[in-house]
Amino acid sequence: MGIRYYKPVTAGRRGGSVSDFAEITDRKKKPEKSLVVPRKKKGGRNFQGIVTSRFRAGGHKQMYRQIDFKRAKDNVWATVVAIEYDPNRTCRIALLEYEDKSKSYILAPEGLKAGDRVISGEEIEPRVGHCMPLRKIPLGHTVHNVEMQPGKGGQICRSAGCSATLTAREGDWAQITLPSGEVRRVSSECRATIGAIGNADHMNISLGKAGRKRWMGRKPHNRGTSQNPVDHPMGGGEGRTAGGRHPCGPTGVLAKGGKTRKRRKPSNRAIIRRRRPGPHYAEA
């Protein structure tokens, strides 16, 4: 796994880089047909046709791979058939074939290779790729795809290179440290997968040109000061202006330092220590 740099034969190639896809088993292999469904583009609009996410349009056509986030097939060994690319997420995915010949996709952790065997359950060995409840995982282990509610499926640490650390257990609760440095408690019955998500070099890839962003379905993002006053609170004025107020979005919500989390959100009680302000890196 690494990053490939091209010779600067064009302006777009000069600053761009791509993954070398070294961990992909077979780059010509098509995804498992029974586990893919069409993904329709919405252009940032809701069911009423109103734009709720700005600057979304176009993009390459994609098929959605159905990922097994729950890992509820207990005590049945599965063999990793292949490590595949998924256009819908930053990490790689692993195609599993169980002993009963059923197949499923999971998020591919670092170190998992084709031919390895994985299993989920309670009385199993905590190895990379194995899924088990937090109450059965030894303290200090690195985990990913962590559930927030038992049986709902993994929701935490699912992107490339991410992992959480199981730091403590007390009663029916387990305490995990997230990549941002936030310490959160979840039920000990929640499941997690051992290991860290692979493809950690994804964050070092440079797109190199605006066209690659358009392939991802992202349109150019216009500054507020470049718009008209009817479109943005910071728009208008003769010539270039500094905005005339603190930076904000088109609805007037402060963009720099304003808190967006609900003050009385029920899950606030699950946060033991909040992440540090500013660039969010885990504490050493």
C-alpha cells in the first residue's frame, strides 16, 4: 500500500497522485453481483426536490456494495476471497465466503489478506478481522466498526486508517478513545472488529486538478463574498470586500468556532471527554 506519483506531462498530473492499489487482489475482478445495488444520484436534493447539500452534481456512475456492518453470523468461519476497491468509501472492502457458501462484504482492516479466515462471536480469539462484543475484547486493543447501540451495526471508525482504543470497562459500559481524542462510553454489548482500517495513505493523496473533484460529484464551492447580497449575508459591495461581518454560511450561522451540536442531545452523557478544539489529532 502506497501512493503513486506520475511524471508532470500535464498541469493536472503535475500535482496529482493516486493510490497504487497494491492491496487489491485482482484489479480486473468485478464486484460480487449479488451484493451490489444501483446508487441513484440525488444532486444534494431531498425528496421534495429542495437542495439541502450545496455544490453536489454529476459524478461518475457507481454501484453500491452492501457492507455487513452487523457481523451477526456467529461461530461460522469465513474465508477472505478477495480485497476489493469500493468507490463509495475511502477504505478497501473484503469479500467473505462462509462455510455455508453465503457471501458478504466487510471493511478490510490493516493486515487482512486473501486466504485469511475470520469469524464473529463471543468465545473467539481476538485477532485482526474477528468481530466480538466489547465485553470480550481485552483492554488496550485497537478496534474499528464500533456499534453505538447493540445490534444496530457499526457506526464509529469506518474510514481509511481509523481506529479506536478500548481503554476501560466498568459495569455495563465500555470506554473507548476515538481518533479525535474524544473519550466516549458505549454499551459493553456493542460489537467491534479487531484491528485498524486499512488504506491509511488515503489522506496523503492529492487530487491535482478540479476535474477529479467533479468525478466525485462535487461542484465548485463559491465564496460568500463573491456572491450577491440576495444570495449570501457576506455578499455584495463595490469591488472586493472583507465581508463586513464574522464569517458565516448562507443562512447566517457562524462558520468559525460556532458550536453546532445540540446542547441537550441525549447522547451528550456518553461523552466523557470532548475532543480538543482546533485540528483534531489524537493525544499521544
